Amino acid sequence: MWSHYVLATRVHDGEPVVQNPMNNIRVLVIDAGEVPRVHQTVNTERLKQFSFTQTPTLSEGLNALQHSLFHLVMLNLSLPDASVDESVGKILQKARELPVIALVNEGESAKAAEALYLGLE
């Protein structure tokens, strides 16, 4: 499970200055991968204040969406419990109003193309 991160782009009088109008951007990461994967995806020097929750399966991610508020979903298209069409379909159904970032492994461009075809933007 991810913990809370606060990162700033500048420091004033020794204290970080968080330049984010939202106090806590909650990100749901549906990915069985290791923690560094998200840090490779997001430029951590530009992060302001984020709270990450990671679930390793689609079913656990859908459960988290049902019980908690999130602002963004990061979805691995190679989950152990779901195909691309099932993952995309269920996420779009549960989190229609949220932005979704698809995570794909190197060499899986066909999965990314399928996700676009199924409705991810």
C-alpha cells in the first residue's frame, strides 16, 4: 500500500511551498507491479501533493473505487485477473468521470491500442 507523499518545487525559509490548489490528490494505482513503476511514470520533481493507493487486481481496484474518493486512476492493462477489454470496460463503468492513465509494459502497444479503441482517451 502506498503512503502519503508531499513534494514541493521550491523552499521558502526552510519550509516546502506546495503550489497545488488541491490539498490532496488521491490516485488509485491498479497494478501488481513494484512501487517504483509509478515513479518512473510520473516526474517526481513536479509532483506537488499526492496520496497513492495501490491494488494488485482489478477486483480490488473496483472495490476501492466503490468505497473511497479518487481523482485519478492509473490502470495496468496486464492485470492477473482481467483482460484488457474487461479492465477498461469495468473501469469506465465505475469511474466514468475520472481520468484514467493506462500503464503498459514495453512491447505491449497492441494493448494500448485496444484500450483506446474501447474508450480510454
